[in-house]
Amino acid sequence: GKGIAVFTSGGDSQGMNAAVRAVVRMGIYLGCKVYFIKEGYQGMVDGGDNIVEANWSSVSCIIHKGGTIIGSARCLAFKEKEGRKKAAYHLIEKGITNLVVIGGDGSLTGADLFRQEWSDLLDALLADGKITKDQREKNKTLSIAGLVGSIDNDFCGTDMTIGTDSALHRIIEATDAIVSTAYSHQRTFIMEVMGRHCGYLALVAALTSEADYVFIPEDPVPVDWPDKLCKKLMQERSAGQRLNIIIIAEGAIDREGRPITAEDVKKVVVDNLNQDTRITVLGHVQRGGNPSAFDRVLGSRMGAEAVMALMEAEEHTEPCVISLDGNQAVRLPLMECVKQTKAVAQAMAVKDWDKAVSLRGKS
Ligand code: F6P
């Protein structure tokens, strides 16, 4: 059977374990040898005990757990060709020519580069006498399937990334808790949520917590936002509301592209309205804890589909990313999705918010 390895890379997210489990079990079911690569690309570069064969029971009791049991890291060595050469050697040692990479766009881009270079890396290893001609021939093609694990939901091509739903559950628990105490004291709360340059978590958090105002990077507020914010808060209070909730994405900016922080917002509220105001920064709580049912199912489906894609891959098959389209698991060209995700970032960098939003919406 084929040699498949699965690894998680970049920031962790809930549901990654479900995906790892599905890759291992689907792989074994189809007669493959399945390996874990621990600590992401770093484990691939370091080899040794970081690359171990998995069996059916090594993924028992992990679907419930947050994070990733095989570890994740941001790896500098893999950015260098020398590092990638070492990684290639460690894979060939074990006969691994199929990779399931679970991570964000950076991790998926790294995998694509690795695949493009694969032939050169093998030639270099052959020239160094590290591998034989026979090994060179047997392992000549590297196939890749990507899964997007991130709480940010910032990847083009998939409706939901693995972890987003669980992060929203964490956020909702927190906003519900905050609302009850805010109500008692007639306070205003500013809640900062994660998402990097994506406002998805903030937007859904605002909708589900009945927030009065939300700051997201994709729809930057005009420079006179303090007036608009104060007017809205006053309007709600005079309609009888005892509290105000403001959600701010960590990547919030104004139309000039300047960051807006929770502290900036607090200052506006306190200086203009003299409201009793507190800030809650949710931080990594959002990325921890058990995965939701949705993320367990999503991770499982995506993991199984990734193995099927690798089984069907031929010499010239382009790497794919397994995406959710409506309720379907679909395979999309990895690099097109990465390119589009980068185009969103580019549009935002040049303050073309409309373009960014329309690009992000298209799969
Ligand atoms: O991409 C996931 C994420 O949690 C972002 O929402 C956040 O900006 C970032 O990672 C935090 O990174 P770190 O875990 O390195 O502090």
C-alpha cells in the first residue's frame, strides 16, 4: 500500500484531531501505511522519533480533544532549501510519498513548494549518495492533500475552516457570561476576538450576542466612527437597554487603514458618554477546549476525503485542498485557493475593501 503521512502545522484549532484520526483510519482501512509527523514541518526536518507509524488504536480517544495530539510548530528551517532536503530524506527513508497537511495558508503554500521541488531534492540526495537510484525512482512523485485548520475562517474556497465553529462556541459562552454581569451593573463591555485579518468570528459573535456595534477589518469604520458609535450606544440606552456590547476583531482598522484597539474604543465611550466600561480580551481561550460536534464531523469528513484524493492521485495530479461547499466535501486546486486568499490580503493592503470582500466570498 501507499505510504501516507499526516501532520498539523501553524496555529492549532479544534477538530484537527478528528481529521488526524480520520486520515489514519481511512488510510489503514484502504491498506496504506500511515505515519504521524510530529511537530509539523519541524518534525519532518528533524526526522527520527518525530516520524512514527500510526495504528488503529493510536487515534482512539482523540476526537474529543482540542488542539492537536501530534503537535504543531511554526518552522523556520523548512523555509530554507537545506531544511526541505532533510525533510525529503526523512520521508523517503520511510517510503512516504503522500502527505496530508492540516494547517493555514502558509502551511499549505509550503507543501506546494515542497512538491514542486521534490524532483530536484531527490536529485540532490542521489548526488550526495543519501538515496539510491532505485529509491529515487520509487519515490519520484509526491502527492499532497491539504485541509484547512484554523479558527479564523480566512481561507478562500471553503465555507468553514476546521475549528471556526468551536471557537464561536467559546465566544458565545463568554459573551453570554459577560452580558449577565454587564446587565447587573449597567455596564458597557468591549470584547476583543481573534481572527487575524478576518472579521468572521467578530461578525458572528456580534450577531449572536445582540451586540450594539462591531469593528471588522473588511468593513473599516469611517474616521468619524466615535460619533456614530456614541450615537448608537445612547440610542440603545435611551430605548431602555441596561448594557452595551461592542465586539472588536483583533484586526480592526479604520478607513485609513489605521488599527483600532479595544483601548481606543473604551476611551471614546468613557470620554464622551462617561459609561462604566470594561474590556475583555478573549485570546487563546477561543482556540482551546473541546471541538464542537460540527468540527468533529468536519474534521472527520475532510480527513477521509483527503485520503481518497491521495489514493486517486496520479503523477501529474495537482495538490488539492479539501473544502466544504454547502454540505459537500469537495476537492479544489490548492494553489488557486491559496492565490485567492493572498489576493484578499493584497486587496486589503491597498484598501480596496469591496474587492477583498468579493474575492473572499467566491470559492
Ligand atoms: O490564526 C489563528 C490565530 O489564533 C489568530 O486568530 C491569531 O491572530 C493568532 O493565531 C495568534 O497567534 P499565536 O498563537 O502565535 O499567538
